[in-house]
Amino acid sequence: MTKTFRSNFVTAFALLFISPVAMSSALSADEQRMMSWIDANTEDAIDLLKETVNISSGTMNHKGVRAVGKVMARELEALGLATEWIDMPEEMQRGGHLFGHRYSDGKKRILLIGHLDTVFEADDGFQSYKRDGDTAFGPGVEDMKSGNVVIVYALKALKEIGALNDISVTVVYSGDEENAGSPLSVSKHDLIEAGKWADVSLGFEGGISSDGQDWATISRRSSSNWYLEVTGKQAHSSKIFNESTGHGAIFEAARILNEFDQKVRGEEYLTFNAGTIQGGTDVEYDSENNRGTTFGKTNVVPNRVIVHGDIRTISQAQLERAREAMREIVADHLPLTDAHIEFEDRYPPMEPSEGNKRLHSILSQANEDLGRGPMPIVDPSRRGAADISFVAPYSDSLAGLGAVGEGGHTPNESLDLTSMPVAIKQAALLLYRLSKEE
């Protein structure tokens, strides 16, 4: 979703050349067979990436989202997964989601998460795939159509050695990750239920390679909104601050924001932002589209201010502490003013649980066995919110298992194609080793 810490391409490129000897010495015979199969089929994976990137699928382009879903359903069905398309209510204005299922009784239940939509709508000028050597460009090539392909080819590698039957798997390709439909209780309901079913959930947004290392994502911060409305007494400006007029709405809003900065800020991983502010005597604001108009005069005390912002936290407890502190500040009004604040839940935090740390240790060992070294844990402030956050409270989770790119959400979005087989190998080894656990 949103903004991800991108790779250092020079460093990532250097990491990708691994001698077969270094890799094979630490891998079982079946694991070596998977790695060889992945190498032999990398160009097929890139062809699938090209096919899906060339289908425009901005969140509001429902036809395009469904078209990408049909391609991915074709791939999942070829693997023996039963697929279903889940439509959203018409009033939500979202295309829907693709689910794929393959169950094996008594086997570890694994949820794999991707998304079909991009931030580039049908009228955007950035619409097609282009390849220049080992770099691909295109809308969604990194965020996250490459991750969608990694899921498919990791499962194909398991099938190649007869190990796909050793896990129960659900694949979710969301159609509204970039712009979640409202209410979330509807748009994310089926994803959350899948998270409750799963023992392990894995998210395949872009991976991170920098400073000579691959990095693992065991936590992501929440992303939610706040909406502050302040009122004051309108009067001639010559009377401001007196007992009959008070301080006006803008001074009260300024007090509140300053105290947010002075009293709420400070906890590690807690950030909050005032994204837009409207103030005056005639204020209109459209929170859905983040647009507003305002009118006022320098010689009139303003009577209304609206501020719209976001807040990000590493845990639900941290979010509640911050909200309560903000409420207390808002309640302490300047003379003849009033204010109230509302909070909107969006993406919950993916907390760094012990289960997530255990998954990290398995992934890091797999990366070492590929000859790429251990994987340190990335700072959660380097990643935005994502769909995996909705399931993380219910199952052990890892994120950032996709290929490595940069420039997401911009017309310069690109992918290092040499990172595709690496991401597929990492995912295939992780799934294979999870399948061997009790």
C-alpha cells in the first residue's frame, strides 16, 4: 500500500549472483530441485508479470481489477486451487477480491496475500510494461503485481517436487488494497476470516535489499485518521480576547495542534500528521476527497476550523494512548471556544509478535542457505500499512516477501528483474520448511 522503503539497486544487484555450490551445500535434495526449477522458469514468471502489468487496474477501474483477477485465477486453478470471486456491494464502488483455496486435512494452514489493484487509474498516462535489460517499468510492476507472481511460482515450485499437498493454502488477491472500500467491516471481512483460519500469513509486497543485505518485515505500523472540528464566536476582530468574544476558532485550533506536538509526540514509532486545515467564517470540507474551501476576513474573528490528519502506531495500545492524550488536549478549551475530535480506524498495526519473530528465524536461515546471508529485521517506520495488518492479530505473520523495486506510486515505478527468482526461492523455501513442521 502506500509508501515502502525502496531498495538500493546497486547493492541488491550485487547480492543476486550466488554460486550453485554455495547454495546447494546447505539445501536438501528436494530444495535443490525447487531452486533449479525456479531458475529454469524465471522468464515464464516475468512473462506473467508483463501480462498483468499491461492490464490497467487502478482501484476504481473495476473492469481492470477483475481482468487481472481472471489471469491470476487461471494460474491458481492450474495449480489445483478452487477459486472464487467475491463481489462488494454496489454502493461501495470496489471491484471485489479473488480467493483461491487448496486444503489438506491436518496440514499447516498458510494464507498468502497479494493485491490486484494499483494507484494508476484508467486515465493515467502510465499504463504499460517496458523492459530494459534486467529492469522492468510499469504501473504496479513493483507494487505489487510482481509479488502476485511470486506467490504463484513459489506454489508451482512446491508442486514440482510433490510438496504442495503438504500444506493447506488460501491465496487472497485483494481488489482494493490501495484504496480500501468503506466500511472496512465489509471490504476486509473475508480477508480477516481467512486470517482467523490461518496458522501463518505471508504478505508479498515488495522486498527490501539495502546495505548489502536482504531485510525481513515482522511488523508494520497502523494507519488511521483523525478529524478535528473547532468552533468560536464570530465577532469584530477589535474585540478578540475580551470576555464577550474569546479567542476565536483559529487560535483554539493552533493551541490544540501545538499541544499535540508538545505533549503527545515522543513515543518511538508514534507519528501523527495534520494533513489539511480549513479555517474562517465560511468553511466547507469534503473528507472523502480531502478538498475544502474557506472564506474569512482579517477583521473578523473566525468561527470554524476543520483539521484532518493521520496517526501511525506500532501497537493498538500505543494507538489508544495517543488518542486519549489527544482527547484530553482537545477538551481543555480557550475562552468561548469549543472543539471535538473523532477518530477513524483504517489499517491496524502489525505488531512484532513472538510468532512473527519465529517466522523470521526460518526465513533468515533459508536466506543464509541460499548463500545470501542472514536477514536483519527492518525498522517498521520504513514501511507503510498493508492488508496483512488485518490478519496479523490472528496468525503469525511476515510481510515484504516480494521482489525488489523502487519508485512505487510514481510514473518511475520499476522492478529489478534479477530479484524475481530470489524472491520466489525465498518464498518456496519458507513454505517448504513450514510444511515440515508439526
